[in-house]
Amino acid sequence: MGLATAAAWLCSSGIAGAQGPAPHTIPSRTLDSGRPGPTIAFVAGVHGGKVAAVRALEQLGAELDAGSLRRGRVIFVAPANQRGFAAGLAQRSPDDGLNLNRVFPGNPEGRPTERLAARLMREIVSVSDYLVDLHGSDGEEAVWRFAYAARPGVDAAVDSAALDLAARWGTPLVVWDDAGPRTLAESRFLQTAAHLSGVPAITVFEGGDSREDPAATARFVAGIRAVLASFGMLTEPPPSRSPPSRLARRDVVLSTRAGRWMPVHPPGTWVAAGELLGTLRGSWWRRTPVRAATDGRILHQRLRGTATTGVPLVILGVQHDAFPTTDR
């Protein structure tokens, strides 16, 4: 979505500041059927570099209107991090260098990105019954097709509803995370903050290794339509979906030194503990092997290129003893 399109979204929602991106504008559009039903928010562009998801909401914004809905309300927000999107930044905000998806629930008196997070909580999360945060590749990583859903154990009904939401979307895999934050104050992520506010939420990745990915955009569009159809909000019937495989948590593999990262496997590969994930090549062609500490499926992987110390190289989805080992 270009700046002109984003401005049109601002105008359509009656939000001030439509002439261009500002630190605190939220480009949103609400479709209201006028009939009872759930309110579902779809948010894209929390990370400005994840363009494929923004394109999906742009497309659906052109295809759907209030008359398309049989019941309930739909809220589209894209791009949520409008300043980062306009600047072409993968994950940071140009205002203060913060990552919007690491500062939730935000601070209304804080730095610009923290204030934006607080507004998203107040203006989007608080009026929603469900929330889907659309992510994808930001051009610096390759990702697999999966969803994150929280399982902090604070409210079993919300935990189960989040898992059900992932099944309605139709990703082949869901990480039903039991190791994440358990209080709103420490939530950090939009999806987790919504969940801990009582709003079942998922974060969805639809594959790819580039910002602009028409195939990923098409899968995002299909997933949104599947969710809406499953709640009886569209006239079309919901597609037939197989239950997703489940993993229980993430294992993040960090770079221990600077060098050129050379991954071995594509995203989606199941690896065993001790298996080679890739190599860091430093000065004088010194090579440092990077291995998996546990069995898991590659969900995110940094693209081949320069890596600094401490950056995530690979994120694995890890099996849990309580779940059958079917995701191999």
C-alpha cells in the first residue's frame, strides 16, 4: 500500500492526519453489517517491512464493504506502523528506533512507538472480540506457514479460543505457546497483549522470503475469508480445513559472533538436536557451525548474508510431550 492509499484508508475511517504518515495515526477501516455478531480485527504492518500482509488488507478493502457482511463487524488496520512502512524499515520505527511489536501494551506518555502501541490497545484491541496479526517475511528472513497462539494458562477459555481461531484460519501448523508472558505488563507482542486482555488472538505467517510476495498475499486473503466465513459473516461457505499440527514453544538460535551466515535448510524443515543449521563464516574464512539445541521445525530463518553478534539466525518450533508427535 502506497502513501496515497494509506491516506485514503485514513479518510475512510474519519481519522485526522490523512495527508501523510504521522507517529500516532492508525490507518483503519471498519465494516459494520449493522447486525449482531463478532468484531474481528485484522492488523498488518506492525512491522513496516512485512508488505505482503499489507497488500492483502488493501485487496480486501477494495473487495469488501459493509454490505458484504451478513453479521458482525470487521476492522482492517494497515499499515499499523505507518512511519516504519513509509520509511521502508523492516521492524523499527524511524521516530525512536523501537520495535512496535516489542513494546505492548505501550505507554500513552512514553516515546512515539510506545504511544502508538497504547493507542492500538485502546482503539482496536479493546473493541474487538478476536484479533489476527498478519506478519510474513520482511526481506531479512524466510518464514514458514504457521500461526502463533498464546497458552499462558491465565484463562483457559481464551487459550482454547485462540487455538480455535488458528484452526479457522487454516495454517498447517500452530505454535500454541505455553512459555510466553503471563501478565499484560510484560506482554511485548500485540497478539500476546490482546490475549492477556481477554481477546483471543493469533499471529499468522504465510511463508516467503521477500517483502512483496503475491503468493503469500493470496494466502493471507484466503485465510481472512476463511475466518469470516467460519463465523457466518460472509455468504460463502467456510472451506474444509484439516486440524493444524501443534507445537508448544519456540527455541531461538542466536548468532554467537559476527560473520557471513550460510543456512543449510529451508524453512519448514524438521531438524534433530545437534543437526547443522548453518555456518557463520568470519575473517580468514574461519567457519563456526551453528547447530540445533533441540528437535524442532524451522519457522524463521535469517537469509544468507552478514549477521552481527546476538541476532536471531533460526527460530525453531518445539514439540511438547503433551502433544502427539505428528509434525515431522
